[in-house]
Amino acid sequence: MNQVETSKTKFLPLITAGLCVKNNERTVGNTVKSIISSDYPHENLEVIVVDGMSEDKTENIVREHLGKSALKYKLLHDNGRGLAYARQMVLENCQGKYVIWVDGDNTIPSQLITRHVTFMERNFDFGASSALIIPEGKCVVAKLQGYQWLITSLFETRIKKYANQNPALSIGMQGVVCRVDAMKEVNGFDLRIEGAGEDIDLFIRMQRKGWQIGRTPHARINHNMRGTWRSLLNESIWWGYGRHYLSHKYYQAIGPLITKRSQLIPYDIVELTLYSAKLFKDPACLILPFHYLLRRIGFFIGFNKAHNKGYGHDVLGDITEQDLEASVILKNATKSP
């Protein structure tokens, strides 16, 4: 293993790899092996795994691989409390100066942790920094997801130009390195979050404390994409459910983006299909409109489900005075004369 020179390890900070998993038996073995293969000195690296009540062999696979390695590790359980709670467990139990977040369907290149640490040590104003996500998967469903992700990364589409006004809204948590002091300054994760969105929520609160959010140059992480249409739909429903909560908590940051995204659906479909067909030259690109619409339908199913449940309707206390003022203005403007 080509690790960083031992003579330099005393100058390198302790890093925590936070791995939150649930029913990932198909992929988690490769995830753990990729962490073990990191070139970052193992004496400066710890792993904290939080299992979300997996019903398969995920936990056994994690124990088997980490037990054979020289890495320090902890295996915790969130008792079904959700992803935000699982990530908070990592934060409260970590010893590292930074946490690099890895999901159970990721693999990391051996240089990723070192590149992240080097970047963060040189940029003291950054609270979090992301990596470019490289999609993996050979089935049609996985390839189409990959095409959409890569197109939004490589081309300036209409929705990208609008969404990327704030980097906190355009990155997820997988492959992201976070400064522990920055996370603790904002009291970590919002434990009221039931589904997706704990990452965006954290990044927004870090920004409001003055921390920068960005991307580490040349940092990459691999993501094993969904393999069935049903799993893709369920993931989209989960995202929509979580985004409803955020749209109430951060009215100015999230609400207009959801509205604009809905307005741009026709443009988004055309741009995505044309760019993908031109770049990848795959006949499967012809069904990208169906793939895209399935994801948007799933999103709005989840969003409406959360709305009907009232999820997020009681979080007005978390938004800023400017957000509240904008909300009042909008309500007054939409009242019937």
C-alpha cells in the first residue's frame, strides 16, 4: 500500500471516515475495502460506521472487513432514527479534525482523503468541500442516472445556472469532507429531519455562520447507481419528502428553486436528452425523458406526502427575519381582493 510517508504523519490531522449504511450488502464490502486502501496514514484515520437497522448482511460484512484491517473503528446503531440522527452520532463520537462522509454504495479512490485534507488545511475558511461524483452501473437505469449526473456536472444547463447560485444547494453529502469545528458551531444536524435533506440543511447553516462551501480540485468519488425503476422512484419520493421540510425552513433559499425547477421541466428534458445523446452516443438516451419524468413525479409525490402530513409546517422559528418577511409579503400578494 502506497501510504503517505510515515515521517510526515505527525503533521497530518486525525481524520474520521463517517459511513452511514442500511441494507447495503451488495456494495458495502467494496466501500469498506476502498477506505482500507486509502493512502492516508492509517494511524491518522478512524472509521465510524452507523447502521440503520439493516435487515441483510451489511453489518456482518462491515465487521469482517474492518476487523481484518489495522484501522481503528466503531460500529454504532441508530435504532431506526434516520440519516440525520446517524450522521449526528458520527459527529458526537468522532475524534478527527475532519469527517469525510461515505455512503454504503460509494467507493473512494486511494488519494481522496489526502486531497481533501490538503485542500482544507490550506483553506481555513472552508467548512465543507465536495468531490465530483463518478456514476457506476451497467444496467439501463443506472446508466441513465449517470448520464444525468454527468451532464449537470459538465454542461451549463438552464437549471444548473439557476441552482448553482448557491453551492450549498448543489452538492450532496457523499464524498464531502466537513470541518468538525464548523459542524459543531452550528450544533450539527437537525434531528427533526426524517428523510433526505440533512446535508443541505447543514451546509446552509454553516454558510450563515460565515463558512465557505466548495469543491476540492481533482477529488473524485464513485457512486453505484440505482438498478431498478422502482428503487429510482422510491429514492425520488424520499428526496421530495425531505425537500418539503427544507422549503419551509429556508423559504428564500429552497422555495424559489423548487418553483423554478418545475417551470424549467420542458427545457431540462430537452437539454438533458440532447447533451447526453451527443456526448455518450447511446441509444438508451432516447428514453431519458421517461427517466427524467419518473424522477420528477417521484419528487412531487414525496413533496405532497410531506405537505399533507404537515412535515415542516412548524419550523418557522428556524428561518431568518428576511425569510419571514418575504413569506409574509408573498402571502399578502396572493390573497384574494
